[in-house]
Amino acid sequence: MDFQLSDEQALLRDTTRDLLSRSYDPESRNKVIGSDLGWSREVWSQLADTGILGLGFEPEEAGQIEIMVVLTEVGRRLAPEPILHGALAPGALIAELGSDDQKQQLDEVAAGQRLLAFAHLEPGHRKPTAAVTTQAVRQGDSWTLTGRKNPVLAGDCADALVVSAALPDGGTGLFLVDAAAVTRHPYPTFDGQRGAQIDLDGAAAEPLGEAADASGAIRDAMVRIQSALCSEAVGAMEEALRLTTDYLKTRKQFGVTLNKFQALTQRAADMYVSLELARSMSLYAAMSIADGNLDPVVASRAKVQIGRSGRHIAQESIQMHGGIGVTAEYPVSHYAARLTAIEHTLGTSGDHLHNLIDHLGDYDLARL
């Protein structure tokens, strides 16, 4: 099995890294996430020009490996632009299920002119599920939706929403809803991202493709999103470890740099082991999707390891930096916050461990 990136994938990685490195340092990022929008439209336009906002819309041209490459660089720079939640994830659903007319808006999404959001999670959801309480009601040829979605990442600025709702005849359907037809309650998240609570009170909706059960497509979307989040977490872990090892090489105690203390270098080595475990599982998840195997069990395996590694690296990074590690001015605290947020998005590592336990019966017992 070839684990090396192709020339095109390596070019995409380098281009994304260069773009985001020029756009963000800790000071400029803090300024951007403190703005009203919370991210930069100039950077968003540059991402569109590079073709990043349309990845996955044409599976034969780009897939989960390319998304993995991009999201790893997003995590490395903690770029606040909603690439995954405002473009790639909901756009992939429209590309998969939408009618020809609905798919036409993907050109605007890829060009950075239209923002989307996937409004699926509801209050009380702890882990991925297709079941929802939001109701879809048919009135002749038209549909209306009533319910509440929260959290909806990128929902504060989206122009259109892909909303899941229970169908009258059973199952869960997907609908396109104009953001102007809903009530939004925007808020910042503790890791510098933005989201919103979406209240639908008889909001006009258009079925995404046919008004049929889309539970399978929702499940696959959850798997793709989890894989992308794992990739972002790996990028954040890489940079947190780099910052920590650089700090150990320069900070002095008792007249010598901290990397002269064996206990600290051993802890840094343990962080590297956690990073490599996370990197392997993220690649495993992405390659499984690229091979057409969108298995929630594979996603849970990756999420468990990513959560454990992220918690370990975040905690050790702060501990070995000391007091400066928890300040808003220093980047390590922001990497820890983002890793914590990813851990709690679409189920914690504990939630996914229970999912793996539930599937133990799917395997034959190994007898020694």
C-alpha cells in the first residue's frame, strides 16, 4: 500500500500551507477571530481561487485524501475560515443528492460567493445519529420545517442551510432552506470558531433531490466530517508539539535549557508517539473513505485515538510551557482549545468507544 502523497496532493499541501502561513500568525489570528465575522473574507477568496472550497464536489477529481491534506494545514495554522462546515461538508451532500438545478449553486460555493451550513445536530445529541425531532410537513407541492438545530457550525453566516428533518412517512430527509427564512442565534465557540442555534418555525424548504429517506447519506456525511476533523486535529497536534520542543530548547532553568532535563525530553517523546498514532488513524480513516468504505466503525476508531492523542498533547504542551501556556497571547492555549473542541464534536472519544463496544459481536473471538 502506498502511503505517499501524489505530486498533485503534495502541491495542494504546499500551496495551502503557504497561503495560510502568509495569512496568519498568532497576533493576526487573534485579531481576526475577535472581529464581528470571526474569519477573513480575503482569505476565503484566496481559498476559492486555489480551488479548495470545491474539493469533493467532483469525486473523480478530488476526494477525502485531498480534504485530509487541506484540513491538516488548516489545523496547523488554526485558520478560522469555515472550510469544512461552510463549504465542503454541506456541498458534498448537494453534489450527492441534489437535482441539477440545486447542484448549480455549487459553482458559487466553490467560487467563495455562497456559504452553506449543515443543520443536523439538535440539542441533546451526544454522538452521530440520523434520528431528528425536526418535522417536515408537506402541503401540496411545498414543504415546511419546524424544529431547532444546535449547534450549527458556520450557521451564523451561511446563505443557505442543508437541514435534516423527519419525513411524514418515516425516515429522515434533507432539505435546502434559505437562511433568511429561519431565526438565527449566533454565538462564538470557546475555540475561536462561530456557530448558531437555528430555529425553524414553518420555514419554507425544498427537498434535496427527492423527498426520500436520506439516513444513509447523513451517516456517510458524518463519517466524512469526522475524518476531516481528525485531519485538522493532526495538524494542530503537530504544531503544538513543535512549539513545545522549541520552547524546551530555549527556556532555561538552573542555567541550562529545559531539554537537558531527561524527564521533560521523555515526556516530549511520549507526545511524539501520540502524534504518530493519531496521524496513522487519520490516514486510515481518509484512505478507507477514498476506497469507498464509509464505515462508522472506522470513523469511531479514528475518533477514539484522535481524542486520546489530542488530550495528551494539549495537556502536556501547556504543562511544559508553564504559566505562559494558558495565556491568550501565546498560541499553545489556542491549539489546546481547538483540540478540545474537536474531541467534543460529533461525539467524544468515550462516546465512540461505546460505539466500538456495541460492535464487538460483529467479530469472531480470537482464542489462544
